[in-house]
Amino acid sequence: MQCILFADEAKLPSQGIEGDPSFIQDFQRNQKPLSNGASLKEFDLKTRLFKYRASYMLYTASWQKLPSELKERVYYKMAEGLRDQNPSPAYAHIPPDEKRAIRIILKSTLTDLPSWWR
């Protein structure tokens, strides 16, 4: 469960890394950005791989084909990690402002979130 929110993400070198512009363009071609450009496929590459620590794999056909009961359980655990009040210690690596941004992205771009997410 923690992998979806990058709990054990590998550290980047102190100077960051340089991404290949053509790969970045191709990778982001099918992103689901908000009107402000925020997206789960938005790279950081300075301090971590992605700007928002939630997996873009939630948009894949493989994820969409999973049983709804399984997806609901994963969404529940994600909600526990992304809440502002008494968050799970396993997700302390994500600051509150980033958690709020991730919740907004998920609510705006995922059609199969349980009703209690909305």
C-alpha cells in the first residue's frame, strides 16, 4: 500500500538528475493535469522523482480492471495516509500541503473513487 504513496522512495543525488526531454514529453503525453497543470505525472527530478508522491499507475487499464472491493480498500488506506488530522505515521514523508494537492488531483481525475472521497 505504501508504494502507491512512495513511502520508501529512493533518494536522488544532491544535485538532482537531468531528465531526457523527449522521454519526459512522451511520458507526459497522456497525463491528466488539472487546470493549474498539477498532475501525478509531473516530474520533480531535483529532490525526488515526481512532484506529487502518488502513483500515476492509478490511471492504468490494469488498475481499472481490478475488483472494486480491492480498489476501495486501497483508496481507504490512501485516504488514511493523506488526511490532515492524525495521519498514519507511515506517510509522514509527505508534507500537509502536498497531501492536500494529491487529494485534489485524485478527486478531480479519478472517476472510480468511492463516494466518501468526494
